[in-house]
Amino acid sequence: MIIVTGALGQLGGDVCRILKEKKIPHKGIDKNDVDITSEKEVISFFEKIDFDVLIHCAAYTAVDKAEEEKELCYAINAKGTENLARVCKEKNSAVIYISTDYVFSGEGEMPFEADDEKSPLSVYGKSKYEGEKAVMSLCEKYFIVRTSWVFGEQDRNFIATMLRLSETREEINVVCDQVGSPTYSSDLADLITQMAQTEKYGIYHGTNEGFCSWYELAKKVFEYKNIPMKVNPVTSEEYITPAKRPKNSRMSKSSLLKAGFSLLPHWEDAVERYLDKK
């Protein structure tokens, strides 16, 4: 039996769909079922539920808003994760915690290895790192899966935003000095589902293959959809946001390969499959 938190979200929804397709017993839960920030509620909810694996997709992900809502962000990403990790420890169940490239400093141009130093720049990144530490300190059977630039069918993502903006604009400015890997939630969910059926515990980076800038991603979207949009490259310094973004979001897949997991398809392939549905 597998429990999936954040089942109504982009990634959690895809994980539940794939588990259903594979006929793997599971239960998807969301904030309407249990408030993970309440230790008492978490203990009460899981008291009568037996499960082998908990896939923790629920998270506070509003990166800029988190700078203002620090307490709420930490309550969900740090304390909420800690509450769930305690339950997993008590039940001797495995946990798969979905983390982020934002735990790194974003410096340099080399892909970050799984065990590289953590130096998050934002409240969101710091809260997710606290979640990682809670999982590692409380659980023996854990997977930490860091991902980046996620897009999926719920259309709350960069690509969907670009398509919406193209309906009212002919020109757009997009950051060109932040580089990472766009990741299709469906592809990531498939990897997570594979992991849930193994005991290859550890820290992994789960993103689609290849790297690009947000500017290059925007260009790809408009070219593939034959949308006549002028895309202007701008620097992070020219495009100020409340939360500081990492310029280097490249992440190494060495631990993934070492454990025998398959790499995800190239990001361009993933973007094209997503856009074919639009």
C-alpha cells in the first residue's frame, strides 16, 4: 500500500494516475484529508492506516510569496515533512520526499552532485532543505528526489504561462542566465513509482535530460507551436523577483545511474509531448 500526499497537485496527481494504471494499491490524500502541519492530526489520521511507502508530494511551492509567508512555508515544507517522517519511522515505512534544486547555491556551471554542499538562497529553498534534514534524521528507509522546473497537465507552470501570454502579447522578456532542466511531471512520476517498488534508498536527482535557460525554453515553446512571439533575453539583475533564483540549477544524475534507474527523456522531447496536448 502506497500513500501519496498532495494527490490533487501536479506531481501527486500524476503519481496517483500511474499507480492506478499499474494496479498498485494506493491512497491519495490532500490538505482536505489531513493538515500535515498538525502533529496531532497526522498521528490521528495515520493511526489506523497501514502502508509500505509514503510518497510526499505535498509542498508549499509559491517561491516568491514564501518570502512574505515564511512561517506558513516552513510549517508545510519543514514541520509537515517532519510530522510525516515520524509516522513513517514508527510504522517502519519508506518515505519518498520530493525536494528541489533550490537547496543548492546556484553558483558555477557544473551539475550539482547529490551530496554537494547545500546553500539555499530563498525561504522556499531553506524550508525544503529543512524537510530533507528531517527525513534523513528520522528515517532509515528514505528516498530524497530533487527535481526542477516542473511542468504538467494542471497548467500551473512556466510553459502554460508563456502560452497564455502569447494570446495578448507579441513581445516578451525572459531570463537568459538561469540554466536548468525542465521536467515533465508525468516522466518524474514514472521514476518515483519505480523507486517506490525498490529498496534502493538514497538521494537522487530526477529531471529530464539536458539543460537550457528559461529564454531557450520559451523560444522552444513558441517555435514548436508556430507562435510569432519576439522573445527578448534579459539577465536576472534586469528581472528582479522577491526570491533570489539560482543561476545554476544543473543537477547530476550519477546516483540515479549508479542505482540502475533509467534516465528520463530529453527535456525537448518532454516539452513536445506536453505541447502536443495543447
